[in-house]
Amino acid sequence: MAVSRCYLLPAFLMMKSCLLAGSAVPSPDADPQQELAHSIRLDGDIILGGLFPVHARGERGQSCGEVKKEKGIQRLEAMLFAIDLVNKDPELLPNVTLGARVLDTCSRDTHALEQSLTFVQALMERDTGDVRCANGQTPVFAKSDKVVGVIGAASSSVSVMVANILRLFKIPQISYASTAPELSDNTRYDFFSRVVPPDPYQAQAMLDIVTAMGWNYVSTLASEGNYGESGVEAFAHISRESGGVCIAQALKIPREPKAGEFDRMVLRLLETPNARAVVTFANEDDIRRILDAAKRHNLTGHFLWVGSDSWGSKVSPVLRQELVAHGAVTVLPKRADVHGQNAKTFSSTALPESKAAERLAAAVFCVLAFDRYFKSRSLANNRRNVWFGEFWEENFGCKLGTHGKKTGAARKCTGSEKVGRDSSYEQEAKVQFVMDAVYAMAHALDRLHRQLCAGHAGLCPRMAHVDGKELLTHIRAVHFDGSAGTPVTFNENGDAPGRYDVFQYQMDEHSGPEYKVIGQWSHQLSLNMSALKFEPRGAPGAPPPASSCSAPCGPGERKKALKGAACCWRCQRCQGYSFLAGPFACRPCPYRQRPDRNGAGCRPIPVARPEWRSPWALVPVLVAALGMSATGAVAAAFLRHNDTAVVRASGRETSYVLLTGIFLCYAATFPMVAPPGVAVCSLRRVFPGLGSCLSYAALLTKTNRIQRVFARRGKTPPRFISPASQLLITCCLVVVQLLGALAWLVARPPRALVDYEERRTPEPGRARGVLKCDTSELALICSLAYSLLLMLTCTVYAVKTRGVPETFNEARPIGLAMYTTCIVWLAFIPVFFGTARSAERVSIQTATLSVSLSLSATVSLGMLYVPKVYIIIFHPERNVPKRKRSFKAVVTAAAAVSGQLSQLAAGRPNGQAKTELCEPGAVASKSASVSYANHRI
């Protein structure tokens, strides 16, 4: 194929030439290699770009350094060779010729970025109207080649830089060596694909094997060099990210190991005896020598070897040391079956079986064909490669005349040297991937050609301008057997699949030692655990030996990593309300839950509901039931003897109000101990305060009436002492309590809730949620504050009327009742608030309040009504009316008694006045006393 005339320079190069050289278009007779020494150009119907590190990175400000024979020249020639094969293939892009524009990246990303502008210049609009050469001549601009796709680059950093430019112009790119994980980001590098698996694949496969075996503490062993060191680095990086495997020791085998080096390495591996698994990225010679050292130290069966593809299924590393290698697990890239019936075609469409077998055989033969091709290259037949002269000088250590670049060469090149004969030759590892990248682009173009130019020989007008996005779709859809016979495909991110077979080296008494396939890895591990065999004489399927720094923790125990060794830990039980959320973490349970018995999860905290059979409920209910019965009996007795002297003298209206209040005080116990609900919580807010208010309002009205009657001077009776007035005053006092309770119900509607803080004990097993009303202790006491105020006021009046003769109504019994009630409530306060820290706080406080209400009601019932009922039932002869007097006489007599009391109190010590009034002949003697029994005030 002819090389294009190199004077057709791109616009920006012409401008650079004009400005620097001061000349116009170069002469057609100029040396092509001197004019386009930065690139190779092959004419064709469709042009592919190529990026190769032909030269190393330059030093001292130079962009490019010395030529790279293997990674540069061999890979470049692989692309040219693959293009030749495609152009000769009558079924792949028929009547369409592929061309190329190959550039040198010089192993530098910035230089590669500058060079890659050549690929996009045909797509860039430019204004050349004002461009002139330095000598004034009008420059001639060559037509730029339109590159439809790019093969390369090698370095990941170069690919990242170039991919950012190519994606702007929608030019697909297929790399043959870039393996950085970041290039898998399809959102940033959507036009980038690669025929090599990303770095993490093999390391991930080996890490998955280690994890499947249950090993989390391993050592690594690497041969010095790119393969071993990068492999261990990838394994260490992935293991750190996953967090499940720790590396105890990372040993590196020198390129030139000294005597006893492998013995020292074995002893170093023994420094961490728990790390029995050893992950190796080493060449077969190093593997053989490390196994031999383990054998010498009688460590057969101690180490658990995990080998990379350099070990694979090779026999030489394990020869004559089968026992020490027994149980080794290795990986090897999956190879396609070379049999015709299982072959896959190069193209996406199916071919006849014979053609498929023939195509697959040709694919497997490609590697050997390239060896013959490259060895046949010479200065005479390889003029299209502008860098081949540099390679020739470097490879044979000679100099090509005056134009040669080799300095200090001892001899001059003759041109008859031969690669592989006069110099060493070994095919570079990425040659097959370069060819696969070219074929992937060719198959995508072939698919596009069949779609757009069906039945048309050669290029049709529709393919004059290849749409990069459409071409990318076809690239991602290709599926063919590559140059090594393995399938070439791409995933959605443009990555080639990583496929490995997993082997285990096993000793077998019948068939002898051999590598047995125990699984496969293709993005995820598929391992036949029943085929594993770690004991030479053991049965397959036994659990793998342990390789852990610490023993497993028990249920509910987390692993607390030791400093400097993440996979070494001590077990620590999750404390309090925490559960085991992961191997190394305890997390608190949700607020309403507590850890289960094993500490592996959370379960709801049981809710403690008030129960009628609880002692804290039975005692108050029993007292209340007896009190309600007694109150009902007293009310029945009063109603039956409603018109008798004792009932009338008690003030029937206020007595019935008082009895109602006493009954409600007893009845309040039932909603207090009942399971909370909206209705129960409403009654809890109303009943205690209302019952107490009714009781103390009636008593206050009575004591106030007595005090006003006896404190009155003169014969005019006090106002508002009639029964109707007394009932009205009592109702007014009660209405205040009702309005307060109603406002509370409206402002904060009652509801039942579960309080999980109430009984949140330090021991989670004893924690309980408490079902209670949404009412605080303070709010409950405040609801009784008005009733307590009435009680205190009534007590004050009782003290003021303590000197009234007992024949004058109920002043003395009311006073005794008030004193006793005050004692009851004073005892209630410390008991109620003193149980705040008790586990049974709610039950104790509820029982205390209920009993206090019942006791206060019992005091009133016992001191005010029991004597009367006793007279009514057992001494009816005393329940007769005395002679009646007018109301004026009663008031006059009360005034006289009050006056005498005042005089005696002034001249006698405290208490003697009352005594004298009770002596025979006194004014208020029992035989001649004034009683309210005959008069209703």
C-alpha cells in the first residue's frame, strides 16, 4: 500500500511551518520521513487513528525519549498487520479499504493530547482568510483526514486525556492496554471501550476465592516487577475497599535472589502463623523455589496457596513437590474451545460450521502469524513505518549512516540483519489485544456497512460521514473470537469481560496429582465447594482450613479491631440497647425496641398495661368498692329518714352534695386503675378534682355559715344562710372546677400513649413500655389544686369555729375531719413524688392517689355521717324534734352564747370558756341548749 505524499500537511502544521521556516509548501521531493516523522499515514476509504508509545517520556524538556521496541514498535506493527488482514478478508468490509493515521504519544499525556488534535481537525471549522506565510506567500492547506475511530492508547493516563477530547467530537476509541478502573465510568468516558479486562478483575477473582474459603487473614508474595507488584497492589486495594480481608505480610521476591532468600521468606511467613493463606503473583521459577523452601522446612500442609495466572495449571512449578503444593487454588484466563463444533464466528452473524471452524483456527493462528510477519520486517519492506529505522538501530546496536539517530554505535547497519536471528525476540503481551481492537473496530464498521449500504459494493453515500454515536452502538454489540481464540465482547461500560477458570491442585491415589477445575469466575465466582480437597488422603467437600487472625465471636458480640491489624480483633458484647449490626459495629435499637436474646436484632419492647388483678389495682379498688357501698348505705338511710330531725339538722341539701362528692372520690379509683383510653383519660381528668371539689365545697359552705352565724353581733340574721343560698354557693364553687376541667380537655385533648422512658432500665431485658394517659404528674396535682384550696379554707373556718358548742350543728366534727384530711394529703405528697425513680412509679402513684382520695372520703364519711346514721338506725328515740323556736329566738340565743364565749375567753385561759359552758347551770347546758334541730337556718 502506497504511502501518501507527505507534503499535504494539516493546517495548523502548515502555519507552524510557515512561521518557523519562513517558507511555503514543502517540495514534493522532500524526504517523507522527515516531513511526517511524527506519524504514519495509510490511505484508505475509512481512516482509523492509532496511538502508541513509540518513544519513552523525554527528559530535560524533551517531549520524547528513546524508542520503545516492544510496547511501541511491536504494538504499532500489530495494528498495521491487523489492517492488512482485514483488507485482505473478502467477507469483512468487502470492497472497502481501511487506512490509518498512527501517532506517537511519547508516553506523555500532554504530548498525546496535542497529537490527538490531528484526529479531530477535520471536524473543526477554521477561518483561513487571514493566514499568510512569513514570506508573504499564500499557504496551501491539505485536506484533513476524517478519522472515524481511534485504536489506543496504551497508558491509562493518556487514554483519560484523549478520551475527554474524542468524546466531544463523538469519535469512538478502543484501547488495547488501558486498564484503569476510572475508564469504566460510562458517564464521563462514554465513547471509550477496551479489549483488555480492567485491573481489578484477576485480583477480584482471587479475592472472591479467598472470601469464599472463609479466609480473612492472608499474606501476599510477589515477584519483583510490573506483573507481581501491580497484581499484589490491585489485590491489596480491592481487599482494603471490601474490608473483608487483611494482609498480614506483603513479601517481594527480588529479581536476583541471594542464597537462602526463599528460606528467609518462608520463616517470615511463619511469623504470622494464623495467616496460612498465601496469595502469590509470582513467576513460575519463584513459585517452584518457594515451594521447595517450604518443603525443606517440613511445612507440608501448613500453607494454603492461592496462585495467579502465572501459576495457572503449569506442571513445572509443582514438579517433585506435589505434597507441599497440594490444595493450591489457582486461576487461569478462560480459553475458547478450539473444536469447530463449539466455535464462534468472527462476525455477529452465524456462519456454516466448516467456516466457523476455519475462522476459529485462523484466529488461533494469528499470534503465530504475527511472529512470522514481524520477523520478516526489514528496512526494505517496511518503509511505511517511519520509526522502524530507530527500532532497527536500537534492536541491532548499529547506526544507519548519517541520518541515523543512534549515537555511540560501534558499527554501521548493513540492512541484512534479521529480527529473531541476529537479536532476541519475544512477542509483547499486548500484541493480541491490539489486533483484537482493530478487528473490533472493523466488525463494527462491517455491521454499519451492512446496515447502511446493503447490496452496495464499497462505500455508499450514506457512509461518507460515519456517525460516531451509531458506530459506538455497533462496537458495543460486536461478538467474535479474537486473535487468541477467546471471545471479544464489551459490556455497557465498554469493558471487556474478565473470564477465568479456577483450578485446585489435588493429589489423587488413582489418577495421580493433577489440576482439577473447581469453578469459574466471570464478574462473580462460581465455586464447587464439594470438589475442594485440602487433605491428600481426605475426602472432597471437607470445610477449608482456617486462615484468620482471631477466633469468631459469639452471638451478640462485635469484633473490636486491634490497632494496626483490622482483621485481628477481640470480641466485645454489644452494651445496653445496642444490637449487632455487623461484624464490627453495634447500633442502637430504635427507641421502641430492645435487642433480642442473641443481640443479633431488635424486637419491640413489651408494653406494661394496667391490670385489674395487679396488687396496685386490687387494694385501691377494694377500698373504693367498700367506700362506695358505705356511701350508698348512708345515702339510703338519709333518703329513708329524709324528714327526721337528724337529717334536717345536717342540712339536707348540702349533705346530699357532700355525699355525691364522697361517692365520686371513691368512684375516681376505677378510671385511675383502668387501662388507659380516650374515655378513661377524660374521666381521670374530671373525677378526682370534681369529687374533692364537691366534698370540700359543701363543707366550706357549712363551716362558713356556722362562722358567720356565731360571729354576728346584733339580732339581724346574716345573709345567704338559707338552704337555697347554701346550695347556690356550693354550685358556684363547683362550677369553677368544672370550667377548669373543661378548658383542659379542650386545650389538650386526652389520649393514651406508651411511655418507653418510664421503665427504660439499664438492663434491656427488663425494659417495658408503660401505657398511660398523656397527663403529667404535675398536671394531675394542678387539677386537684382548687380542691386542696377549698380544703385549706374549710380547715381555716373549722379552726375559727372550734369553740362553738357541739350542740350547735357540726362544727367540731367538720374540724376534726379537716385536720385528718390535711394529714392524709400531707402524707400523700412525699409518697407520690418520692417514687419518681421506681420501676413501678406509675402504678405506685396511681394507687397512692386513689387511696388518698378514698381515705379523705372515708374521713368525711366516718366523722360526719356515721354518728348520724348510728342515731338514725340504733337510737331512733333521739331522732325526734325538740320544741320549736322562731328563727329570731335561735339567732338571739346564738348571739348570747357567742357573747358569753367572748367574755369567758377574755378572762380565762384558752379552753376554759368552753368548759364552763358545759358545766351544770351554764347557759348552754344539755338540758337547756339551743339546737338547730328544730330550726332551719
